[in-house]
Amino acid sequence: MKKTKQFIMLMVMAAFMSSTAFAQLPAGSYAKDISMKKLTYNGAAFSDTTCTIYQYTDAGKAVIMDVSAIWCAPCWSYHQSGALETLYSTNGPSGTNEVMVYYVEGDGGTIAELNGGTGSQGNWVTGTYYPILPTIAPNTNQVCVDYAIGYFPTVYLICPDRSVTEIGQVNAAALIAGARACPTLSTNTLDAKIFKVSSPGSTIYCGSFTPKMTIQNYGTTAITSATIKMQIDNVDAATFNLTGANIGRLEIAEVIFPAYSSASLTNGTHTVKYIVESPNGGTDLDLANNTKTVTINNVAVFGVAPVTESFAATTFPPTSWSKDDNNDGAGWARNAAHSGCAKIDFYSIGSGESDYLMLPPVDLTTATSMNLTFKVAHAMYNTVVDKLEVEVSSDCGATWTSKYNKSGSALSTATATTSAFAPTTEAQWRQETVSLSSFAGQAKVMIRFKSTSGYGNNCFVDEINLSSTAAVNSNELVSGMNLYPNPSNSVTSLEFFTQKSNAVNLIVVNAIGEVVYTSEINATQGFNTVQIPSNTFNSGVYFVSLKGENTNTTQKLVIQK
């Protein structure tokens, strides 16, 4: 899977013991179907039987899917608890016939391992009467992709309406209670349902957003057309005519409206309602599922700099800040380290996921220069690469420009570790400076931290300061100079930003002014990283300087051996 088996075992043990677990897929997501061969009853080989989810959900039955791994101790504990066996025997096909249970071995375990071979926690076959679905040929591991499996075990409840929720490692009584709480399938011929609203989120800017929602055919007749209306504060704002569609029973279709913008939408709270009408030009037979309403906060009045935040207060995000965690609850959060800071939990967030933390939008009309400073702390998980960016928009979020981008070792401020990282000393923090002077004079400027997980290790941000007095001269050739690690006992990385390609001189002197290292660097426009052989320096204090055209920048480097 994503790191090492040993690491995921630690992760799932934590999830198993915790009373709350974050979902892999956001609750209410649309369940994709599977097509997998099951093992024979004796577990000796693949059978000719192909298992799907929809064969049961389309018949009005729920599916419980346990995605585990043969090496995973908490998975084995849950398997041995008998919850799934009890559910299957009591409420499965030979019982009340309300549910189907699947066990998916999600990490490529072999048939021999499933039967208790070397590397397995035990014999998963003996006593298991519900289907066992390995993710080896002739099957694939697509199920783990479609269901965003980030840790084992993950136990999903898939309802007949194809909505999926992580129900967790609960007993048989709780499993059947969850299944019985699923919506009952409609028998109506024409029944268009709004499945979910993707946009707008909880916060919009300048009255602008791209309306996006998903409709589902909850009836028995294919939907080929429909009218979808969007209302703001119960007043019609936009209409989308869906034509040329062919949405089968229980299938979904995403509807994206043209971008919406209203300069007259006032600052503050509003309601956005979607309404689907006239499927196939006829009468919808269940109006109760035809609408969804979301509450938004429109930011139309932009504040002024400076903006400072140390996250001392427990409220998160702070007043006038906002965050976007893709509705999975695993994004930016306050952490108690450093007397309060913002944390992104790369250690637990699936690879490739991006989350955002946005500063209060500001009006920089009267500014002639502007800089952002903050402190960052991060340790890598071995060689896994996580990324942190600072993005800026001056068109109300329509486009974004990356002004700071560090990942992997360039982002790191502490020694790599396979334990969940949290900074414990000031030396594990690094000051960062980002020039935003190119946005000075703009009336509506939005700034956000963008984190992109590599499923690595945690990153922390603190002491954020947006002002015209931060320590970068936008006229200088070089800015954003950083040394890491610092203090150091090995090779030190020097990172800096140059306004254009040019030669700069790197000079390192000791505490008594003796030059101990020099190098000429042919810097390219943008971010540059070079290595200083500080492993050859004696313990002590050194001063690292970059000198060149219109620049003379110095930082202190401490060597501790």
C-alpha cells in the first residue's frame, strides 16, 4: 500500500483503538461497482463466480465490505470477533436476506497467505462463509483505488441507493442497524433525485462560484432530460437544461453550470438551493428528494493588511480565515505545538490529496510592497515527498499563482522519521519569507496555503505575518534565503529565490571572520537549492552570505557535532 506494511499496521492499530476514525471516502459518496472473482468455499483456488456490489444493491439489499490485509493485526482481530460471520449467517442470503458481506484482501495477499501461509496473521478462509475477494489476478486492486483505501481495515456500508459510508469495526447488531437505516429504493417510474452538491462550498468570494451538483435517477425509467434551477435566497439565479442524457436507474450525472458571478450579492450569509424538475418533460413522482440547500458565506468586503496569526486561540480556522478539506475531515487543523499552530496531517492523509488554509482576503490597493512571512516545521517519512505551497489570486479565486513551493527535503526542517512528527524544539522551525509585491495595488487579493500529501509526515505552520514591512526587499536579486537543517551536523542545504538568472557568490565565514568556504553559483530564475559541505566544518557559529548584483544577504548557520 502507501508506505510500508509495518507503518500501515501502526496506522490501523490506532484506527482500531480509536473511538472516532476519519472516513476514506466522504460519507454519502457514490459507490462504484466491482467485478471480482471469489475464492472457492475451501479457499483452494478462484471460482467461476463473479461478485459485484450492484447485483445486491439493485435488489434493495445493503452490502458490508471489509477491506483488510492478511498481515494486519487489527484486521485479524476484527475478523476473529465474529461480527461479519454473525451478520452473514443471520441477515445474509441464508438468513433474513437483507445484506451481503464481502471480505476484500486489499494488499495483494496470495491464496496461500489467505489460507494461513507465511506472512499472514492466520487462516482467513476457515470459518468464513461469505465471499473472499483477493486483489491478485484474475482480479485487480481497482477496488482500493475506487474506495480510496488509505488504511486497513476499512469497513464500508453500501446502501441500495449506492451511497457509501464507513461504518467501521462494529458488532453485528450495529452493522444490521446501519443497513436497516438505508433509504428504501423507489418504485416510481420518473424520480430525479439530487444526490449531492459539490459547489459552492461554505465560503465564496466576490459573489462568484461555479455551480456544480449531481443528480441521480431514483426511478425505474431512464432519464434523458431535466431542468435544474439554482436559487439564491429563494430567488431564481440560474437554470440548466439537461438534454441528450441517458441516466439509467440509480446512475448519476454531474451537472456543471456556467460560472456564476453577482457583484450585487451582499457580504455575509446566503442560501443556495438546487431544484431538479420535469424529468423527461414529465412529472416527478417524488418531490421530497428534488432539492438540496447549502448555506454559504460570501466575502465581498476585503480587509486590509497587516494580517497576523499565531493560532493561540483554540478556534480554528481563526476568524475570517477559511479552510477546504474536501469534506473528509482530514485537512488543516489547530495543534497545540509551538503554543498553538496550524497542522496538516500528511501522516494520515492519502497520497495526492490537496487541502487549503486561506488567510482573510485583503485589499492591497494602497500597498506598494507586500510580503508574507511564516514559520514551518516538517519531517519527512523516509523519502516520501509532501508539498506545501503559497498560492495567490487577484481575481476572486478564478486563477491562482504559486509564489512558494517546497517539497520533500526542501520543505523538511527536522530529521526524517517513521513516527508521526511533531516539533518539540525551536530549532525544528524555519522562517520563510515570500514576496507578494507583484500583487501590491490589487483590490481583491486572496492568499492560501495549499498542502499536497504524499502520505508522508506532518507539516506545521505558525507565526504568519502579511505586511509591507516583512524582511524582503523586492528590488533585490535574491530573496527567500533559507538554510536547513539549522543547526546542522551534516551537509546543509541552502535555498533561495532569484528574480532572474544570474551569477551569485556564496561565502561562508566563521565567528572570527575567516572564510571557510566559497562557491560561485549560476542561479536560474526562481527557486535554487545548493549544498554546503558543512559536514567538514567544526562545531560553532558561521555566517552564510549570498552576494551579487544588487544583493547582499546573510544568515547565521550553527554547526553542532
